[in-house]
Amino acid sequence: MAVHIKSIGSTPGSAAAMDTRWLALGAVAGPVLFTLAWFVLGFLSPGFTIFGTRIAPYSPISAPISGLGLGPTGPYMNAAFVLGGMLMLAGVVGVFLSIKELGAGIRWTCAALLALSPLGAVVDGVFTLESGFVHFLGSLLGFATPVLSFLVAGIFLRRVPGWRRFGSWLLLGSPFTLALLVLFFLTFTPTSEGATRGVAGLTERVLVIEVLGWYVALGWLAFRSSNDLDHRRLLLPEMEGAIARWYARQRGTASQINAWREQAAQLTTGLPDGAAVLEVAPGPGYLTIELARLRRFQVTGLDISHTFVEIAGDKARQAGVSADFRQGDVAEMPFPAESFDLVVCQAAFKNFRRPVSALDEMHRVLRTGGAAVIQDLRKDASAADIDREVQKQGLSRLNGLITKRILARLRSRGYTRGRFEQLVAQSVFRTGDIVEDGIGLEIRLQKRPAAR
């Protein structure tokens, strides 16, 4: 008998999520700072001199925002260009660090494209209107690149649950930005007369507000999305300490252990001796232990709760079975690719913060031909369905009542069959078999050979 318990460091935690969330707010703070600067300084500026020509009084209708970077308001406006741009750069990085459902290459591609506009602001703050071509290049980065960056980011964001609607709107933002850009150049005259007459200053400000508005929305949505995920974790107590130990006691009744014993036999039907089996989020480890009790497989359990890993290890030792329990995150599993023949996940998938990433990780650690089996509570399970399920568990009246209330709350976090089909389609698995069973869903996924 051997029980191995390992704690895996550097898994994503609430501190990292908090840092990313606040970093994303740079995409909100930068545009707000920049807009307030040109709005206020536009009323305070007495005018400016460029190449020996005096432009006075300053008119927000006709004069460019960059004109505020010259004359008495210059130090303040240029500082706003640089600081606002740097905050936006940080915000863009924070946004795409928070969207784990996208691959690293896609995230950094989108971030790099969206970073061009704030980079242009920094360039314009360092090289003023008197710098000529370099300043004009910075303006093009700020105005024109969103036509492409909004298009690319919108396409990829539409793939992410929670971002699909914003991605669709961002796709519309690309041609809208192009239209405003064309309007600005139609009204813009690069002469001193153009800075005192016409409406180029107004069309430029409309364009700037439109572009910055998308960044504000992007940063705020990333902040709120991360905040909602943190709030979602707090809807029910974290499974650590006394709560985890109470839960372990409720799940350890004789009737439930018998059910797990039957499930262990059913799940491994047809699996060859010596196969590697992983249970994701095993909690107290009852199913993992029953899998190990078959003494035919190499069995591993991975749970994010330190307490559950400890409890499962103790129970495995008491049962005299060999199991390897590890602490870690299902979205970033501490296992090499092609490590397991079967991955099992019971009653936990609805709690995963990054469901598509979890599916992708299951696919990665499976060997070709291996299968993943996910069983979880249906979002549309009825109260009567829940009552019948709890009655089967042989709990005391009080614990049965508590369990019913917990399941009723957990139900809101579950998935319907249709929603799970969408998640599978977004994952590397692409397809799978989904069956409704009592209060739950059973999802069977297979890792197929790579297409040649």
C-alpha cells in the first residue's frame, strides 16, 4: 500500500486573479485621464505657436488635441499623453492575462495589436506637434490601428464564453472607427488656417472618444468578469478546513460508498490492467479509493483543496490502497501530456472557473484513444429530482435538509445540456456524447488521433 500526497505550487490563485483584475483597470483609467486632460486644458489654453505661427485663441472645434502639447499647457498635456498611454498599455496586458480561455499565442497577438494605439499616445507625448512626421506616425498608431486590432480581437473574443457579445460589438467597432477616421481626414487641413477654421478638432475628438470608449469597455468588462468569478467562488464556502471535513463526513455514508464502488467498476469496464486513471476534483477521495481498491490501475487524484488532499490521503491509508493524491488546478494540471487512459470528474465541473481550459487540459493529459467522463448536476434539475437524489444518500434529517439546500444553490452554477455542448465544441475535444441522468449530466469525451 502506498499513498503519495504532493502539493503543487504556482497554481493560479486569488492573489494573481486580483492583480490581473486591477491591472485591467488601466484600460479604463488611461482613457479617462487623457480625456479629462484635453477637455479641461482646452478651456485653459490661450493658444500655441508652431513653426513661428501663432494659433490663438485655441478652439476645440478646429484645433487638434496635439496643439495642447505646445505653449503653457504643453507639459500637462504631454504628461497626459504619456501617462494615459502607459496606463492603457498595462490595461491591455491585464485584460488578456485574465482571458485564460484563449491560447497564449492568440492572447498576446490581440494584446500586441491593441497596444499599438496607446503606444501612439506615448509617442505623441514625447514627440510633439513640432516633430512633424514622428508625431503624425504616433497619431496614426492611435487612430488607425484600431481598425485592424478591433477586428482581430473581436473575432477571437467571440470564442470566449462571457465575451461573445462584446466581441460581436467590437467587430462592428472596426468599420465604425474606419468611417470616423475617413471623416476626420476629410475635414483635416494641415495648415495654420486649418487649425483656426473648420471642424477638424471636433471630428478628431469624436474619433478619439469612440476609440477610447472601446478600451474603457474592454478594461471594465475584464475587471467585472474577474470580479464575478471571485464572487462566484464566494457563493459557497471554499472547501477547506472544517467545511471540507464536514462535507467529507456527509459523503462517507455506507450507501454512498457502495454507489462509488459500483461506479468504479462501471467506469473502468474494458480498461486494460495497468491503465492510468485520474480523478479530477476527487474531494475526500471516495471514488478514487474505490478505483484503487480494484488493484488493477495506477490511480491519481488531483484537487485544489489542501484539506481534501490531506483527507483523501488519510482515507486511502486506512483503506490500505495505493493512490497518488496531488494538490493543483484542473486548468493547469501538473502532469505531462499523454499521462492517463481515463479521466473522471464527478460533481465538480460546475465549480471550475475556466471550464474550456479544464476540458483542454483533460484532453492534453489523456493518451490517444483515452476517455474523459464528467458527471455533474444539471442546471435544469427540478426540486423533486433533488429530493429523490438526497433520499438515496441515507443522510440524517438535518444533514439531508442541508444537502438539499446546497444542491439547490449549486444548481444555479451548473450547465444545461445545450450549454455543455457549446463548451465541448469550444474545447480541443470538439465533440462528445452527453446524456441526462436524474439530476445530472454524463459527458463522455474521447481523445482521437491527430488529423494528418
